[in-house]
Amino acid sequence: MWDIILQLLSSSSTPWIIGIITALVTGWWALKKLRYEKRLEKFKETNDSLFKERKQEVLAAIATLSIFKRDPEFEKNTIDVLLSRLYTELDYDVINSILTTLIQDSNRQELLYIARGLQDINRNFFTQHYPLNMRMSDIDNALQQLDESHRHFGNDVYKSMLADKKVDAAIYVRNKDLVQKKYESEFLDLFSYQKYKLIWHKQVTADAYAAFMRKAFLAKENGNLVMDLYQNDFNHVFMSEVTTTVTKVKRSAFGSGSFAETNFYNVTFELNKFTNAVIKESSFRGGTISDTDFSSVNFEGVRFENISFKKTKFNTTDFKRTSFINCTGLEQADFIDAIYYDSDCIFPEGIVVEHENDYRLRIAEAQKMQATG
């Protein structure tokens, strides 16, 4: 076969053959470009629909994007667009549709890419908390100043201050009702966003992050899995069936969270809060935990091993089948009012934790003495 091809290329018909091949390649490339441009136009139209107000249009756009998600030329752009939609979405039908589309046909690398994107979104919501409080405070102060200026409007002292530009301009004071209505409207918008919408956004992204980390772990159980969190608000998160090989968590919150079958290896925990969390059938192995609060946590079937602790509190904590193996840095003062429930618990050398029965007896005796005066 190769002999025939070489003969054709070396014959007088070579220019004719090359011309045909060139024409075929050019036509194929033009067709491919045309098809790409048509898909690109459809992709842009779908993106516009994704951010419309009508729920059905948004769901239809997500369904269309699920097709683009399987297209190698549009897959990453589709992921980024769907993640950006989560910044503003609170409807759980839309959220579940987005997350389902993100999960479908995603390999382990893509799952981790999506998890990092969710982590970044969550951190963005976390950092909004303080400036939103400041904006609300500024509006409240502006309303108070407007009331104060209105009460003194017209008297000689106020006129003098107005001339020296020490108070709000007169035009604002004369139109106090309109200005106040505007201020109050802005305050209420910020208040509703701060007090519950922002909390919901953080909850959605935290749970989604945990779900994608689980998918990534199950995709390759013996593979490396790095968790690197910084200033993330994962309060009330539910995380299960995740084993990390490197775990870095700093300035993050997991209050009232639930952890099941989570194993954190090579940990570096600093300035975190797990207050009121429930942690079951899990472990923390190798590394350091400092300035972290485990107060009022319910531990069950948990193992701390080869951990160096520093300024870490387990006050009012419940322990069931929990052990501290080869751990250092903990003191008796770190276990105030902590109790254990069974003989399977192992605590660091020199640390005494009260049994549940002894704790109840002590509290009952104290109440009895208080009642009798």
C-alpha cells in the first residue's frame, strides 16, 4: 500500500493529489469552524438565559448547559458559568440542577476543580460579613444624624453650623421624609441579605464542597486528596466519607457541623471553631492543632493520633469511644466539664476526664446543697 502511495506522490499527478488533499483539509477545517461558531452562539444565548429571573428559563438553560458540559471545547467554560450562578441563587430546585450538572461526567480532576471553586465562593461570602455590618451601621448613623439635624433645623445654632458645613446640607434636611425612606429601604435590603440570605449562600456552598470532596475521594480511594481551607464558613456543614492526605484549615468555622467517616491526615489546624459539632467514626492523624475550639462537641468513635496540640479546648465536650494516642500539648484546663461515657476512651497521660455518672452525681449534689441553703 505504501508503495502505491509513494508512486502516486512521485508521479506527474502529485500536484493534482496535493491539491485535492489541501481542498479536503480546508473544507474540513471550514466546516469545523462553522460548527464551532454555531455552538458558541448557542452557548452565549444559553448563558444569557441562565441569569434571567423566570425559574423555568433558568432550569431550561441549565439543561442545555448539561449538553455543553459533555463537550470538551466548552466543558471548563460551562463549569465556570454554573459556579458563577451560585453566587446569587437560593432556589433549591435551581441549585440542585446546577450541582447535578456539575457532577455529571466529571472526572476526579474536574471534581476537585469544582470543589476549589465552591470553596472560593464560600470564602467570598465569609469575608462579606464584616463590611456588610459596617454598611448597615453607617446607614443607621446617617438616619440618626438626619433626625438630629431635622430637630434643630431653623434655629440660630443650626444655621451657624450649616454655614460652617458642619451638618448635612439643608436640601437633605428639607426632604427628610424622602431621604429617610431611601435610607431605610437600603438598610432593609442589607439586613435581609446579612441575616439570612448570606447564611443560606454559605450553607449551600459548604454542603456542595463536602459533596464534591466525597465524590473525588470515592473516585480514587487511595489517591492524594488535599483539603486547604482558609477563612471558610462551614457552619452546619455535613461531611462524610472523605479521607484527606494533607489537611490545612485556618480561620474557619464548623460550628454545629456533622462529620461521619472523615479521616484527616497530616493536619495543620489553626484558629478554627468546631463548637457544637458532631464528629463520628473519624480520625485526626499526624500534625498540629492550635488555637482551635472543640467545645461542646459530641465525639463518638474518634481517634486523635500523633497530634501536637496548642491552646486547644475540649470544654463541655462528650466523649464516646474516643482516644488520644501519642498526643502532646494538652492540659487539664483544656477539658473543663468534659465527660466520657465508656471505658473505650483513652486520654493523654495526666489528663482526668469525669465519667458521665460521676458528673451527674456531682451536679445533683451541688443542686441539693444550693436548695438547702
